Amino acid sequence: MSELSLATAQTIAEATLKTAREKAFKPLSVVVYDARGALKALLSEDGTSLKRAEIAMGKAYGALSLGVGSRALHKMATERPYFVAAATHAVGGQLVPVPGGVLIKDSQGRTLGAVGVSGDTSDNDEIAAAGGIKAAGLVFDAGA
């Protein structure tokens, strides 16, 4: 598999929310981009706050843009804040450097896209994203 299909993106998004419900997380927004940065799926549960989808987009798009999960971006932001500020500007502001932006990879390690989740703690957002990716039979890379 070298391309992220709409069906797979929908599976990931729905399984992400299923994982969140099984773990009693707060209401989430989940976004899925393909490797070229095209939006494939976006779901927001009832009860999410106003800008959760945009935050999820920033987590996923930032991870995809820099080629690392947003947990690694969080570490970069702590260690090299000027770099992350410049990178945020370079990607048009769509970079949220906290966990919850997870790369989607195939079994050969090729990046197929990214998932972003927002609504609970950043760690729980990441757990939900990983659950969605695993449910689709793919590999997640959170940048740990």
C-alpha cells in the first residue's frame, strides 16, 4: 500500500473515536491527512469545544510537514523554540507541537499520512490516534 484511501482514512477516524469511547476520554475531534497533505477525513464528536478540529489539524499537519510525530515536535519546541516558531510560520501556522499528531506508516515504514486528535489530554489524544491507526492494520509513529 503506497496511498491512503478514503476508506482507510474513514476506518482510522472511526476507530480513533471508538478507542476514545472505550477509554472514556472526553469528546474528540480527529483529522486524517494523506501523505501529500490532502484532508481525507474529519470527525468531531458531540460536545467538543469550538476549535478542537483546528487543533487536531495543526497536530497532524505539523507532524506530516516535518516528518515526525508531534511528540517529537513537543521536544523540539522545548529544546529549540526558535526553530519551531520558524517552522510554524513556514507551514502557514498549522503546527501544534504537542502529542496527538501521529504519522501513519505502512509495514515497510513508508509514510502514508497523519492523524491528529484533540479534545482530551495530549497523551490521551495520542493513544486514541494510535488505536485508530492500529485498527486499520497500519503502523503509528508518535515521535517518541
